[in-house]
Amino acid sequence: FFFQAEDGIRDSVASRGLGDVYKRQIIDIKMSDVTYSPDDAKEKVTAHIERDKKTTTFEYGIRLTGMTVRGPAGEETYKMIKEYSANTLDDIKTLIIQFLKCNGKDKINREATESYIAEIRKLLELFETKLSRQIIASSLFFVLSNINKKHSVKLIDFAHVHPLKKTESGSAKDTGFIKGLKNLLTVF
């Protein structure tokens, strides 16, 4: 994962190597219930809020924005892009199950599922205990191949990272990202 330590973003874990993502399944899940920066114009903020209310972003803090599934020989069998994003948490769960059964397999790849859950939990712990920044419009990018038994998840897209103001209790948390991570755990 890429995440912040001591208010500086850095690569905290050695890369597991995404390799040739064109031969693997991918899924891009936009995280957080906030998709606009604090310094955005009022019109842009309003447009984002209106759009986000029509998707799973506002209520659940996650939105599936892209996905490619491959068949037994690695051929593309299903592709979803932003314009056709899932509109309910059940839609997301159905698509994640399809993703985990990739390459023509009948069963969910349990090893990958358990690994993804463990990585999401690590990230959740980080956001709940150490991170003092708000990361806006970033994604968790999942890669999976049941052909060569490789899987990976990365936190990507750091264009909008902002410091959070401390509260009376002294802690500041990215509650939108935390909400998204908790909801993502329910669909895995």
C-alpha cells in the first residue's frame, strides 16, 4: 500500500508487482464519501454532491468505477467503466464476486479474498489510528489472476490530499474513507 506516515506519503510496503495488468482482472473502487477538495468552487462541490447522491459514494463511501474480468485463456469477458457504475451495495457485492471467480472459475478465489480483507483491515487501522490527512478521490486498485495465482491491491490516485484539523479530542480522522473501508469489508 501507499500511505502516509508522519504526514509524508511514501511507499510503506515493498511492491508485490502488478505485472502485466492487461492479462489480469482489475477492479477500481473509488474511496470516501467526499469527492471534492475543500478549495473547489461552490458550483463544483454542488455538482459532485448531486452526482454522489445518485451512486453508492454518498451513503457507503465507495463507488466501483471500473472493472475488467477475463476468461480461462485470459480473454476479456466483462468490462465496466465509470458511466455504468454500480448503484447499490448489492451491485458492488455481485460484481466483486464475479471478479473473484475470474478466469472461468466456478469458485471464489479464497486466498485472494483473505489477502484483500487483511490489506483492507491494515488500511482501516492506519486511517483510524495514525493518518491525519484526508485523501480525496483516491481508489483501491485490485488485480487478480486465477491463471497464475497472483493478486494485489494498491491505494492509488493521490491528487487531492489535505491536512485535517484536530478536534477537541486532539485526533483528526478521514471519516469518509473509514466509512468506505468498513463498507468494503462487508462486501468482501
